[in-house]
Amino acid sequence: MKYLQLTRPINLLLIVLVQVLIKYTLFESFHASFALTDFHFSLLVIATVCIAAGGNIINDVYDADIDRINKPKKVIIGNAISEKAASTFYIIVTALGVGIGFFLANSIGKPAFATLFIGIAALLYLYATYLKTMLLIGTFLVSILVAMSIIIVGLFDLVPVTDAMNQTSQWEVFKISLEYALFAFILNFIRELVKDLQDINGDKNGGKSTLPIAIGRSRATTVVFALGAITTLSIIAYMYVFLYAYTSAVLYFLFLVIAPLLFFCIKAFEAEKPKHYGLLSRLLKLVMLTGMCSMLLYPFVIL
């Protein structure tokens, strides 16, 4: 059970949910051409989850000392599991993900795609060991990798069967998945800043250079509020331009995406203590979930 906790199973389940929604709700609503059978898609999901789990594990290995300050009651490495055992678990899980990705890439006739899994695994290791100590670099990188868990479905499922005849229709549906990837990138970027605010004491002792450490907690909180407000206004503008004709979609976004984001902005404006930032982090995770679940609307709004 402790090994499972290291992988952050809730986050992994969100990845699985989003990838399933992309293929079986978004892509199928547009009757796109697919390269992946159900079996091959399952391999893609497993490979993605394994590599993401490995990234979570190695991050906890290198953050063990910081976590003893930020969340002493939740530290697993060094208590329930030794650092050596956690590192071995990381190697096994990551190797499994890369191996499955290599098999999948060859199965669909795109062996070069295997480098995606290798590259993502390598970047997650670099993030855990070095890049997260650099101002905003680690935050930007991990948000890009979150977006990649969405983009990779289109790369493997749409690109291999795209030709001159279906290029326009394939690109249209791929473009929508890119919009969801951008949404995931922005929300995760803000959430990483919120987590930096929550963990500022441990990060200082760990030698990190986060935005709250660089400009102060108060100014960093203002940045989070501003980014939240800009994101909210951007989604409202998107609704007005693309969804105004679909009442169900407008109501969904108003109550399940915009409303919690507005609540986030209010709470961000008032935030001062770690528990406040904990609430903000949970709100963003909720918005990520409801935003991604909006793909369930496509079978009803596509005519």
C-alpha cells in the first residue's frame, strides 16, 4: 500500500480518465480515423501511467528532506520505505513504461515515437534531481509534461493514419485536444505556484529557487490571483466565441468550471496561510477534473 501511495494514484487515475475521454468521447464524436486498437490504446495508457508514476516516485526520493519540513506526517521514504527500495521501485516502473512504449511504437509502425517515452522519463528525472531547483524552469517543465499526457493520445492515435485525404478533419479534432492540453498546462502551472507557496519553508531549507522565495509570498500570491483571473476571463471568452449556441455546454462551463475558478480567485486574494494554499490546490484539481469531463458533452453538441 505504501508503494502505491508513492505513485500518487489519484493523479494517475486522472491521467487514465483524460486519455479515455480523449479517445472514446472526443475523437469518436468527430468520427476520426484511428491508428490504435483498444489493446494498443491500453498499452499507451499503461506506458503513460508507469512513466508518470516513476516521476512521482523519484521526485519523492529527492524531496524526502524537504517533505519532512512541509508535511512530516505524510513522509513515506525513510520511514515506511527505504530510499534504496523506492529508487529500485522507480527503475522498475519507469523501465516498464519505456519498454511498453517501445513495443507500442513499433506495433503501429512508428518506431521513432518510442523516443517520446524515453525523453519524458529523462525529463522527469532531470526535474526531480535538478531542474525543480531553478526559478520557474521546473514549474514550466512539469506543466508541459502534464499537457503531453493529453497530446500523446493524438500523436499515437491520429497522426499515423493521417493522409492527404483526411488531413483537414484529423487536424480539426487534434486541435481540440491541443486546446485541452493548453487548459491542463495553465491550470497545472498555477497549481505548481500554489504548491510552492504552501511549501515555502521546506523549499528554502532545500535550496530551491521558487517564485515565492524570489519575490516573496505576498507578491507570489498576487501573481496566482492574477493568473487565475486571466484564466477565468479566457474561458469566458472561449465560451462566448465557440459555445454560445450550445446551452448545455454553456451551463456546464458556468457552473462546473467558471464558478469554482471564481471561488479560487476570491480565496487566492485572501490567502495567507498554508491551509489556504492547500484549499487553492484542491480547487484547481477539481477544475482540472470538471474541465476535462466537459469532453462528455461532445456527443451531444456535435451535429
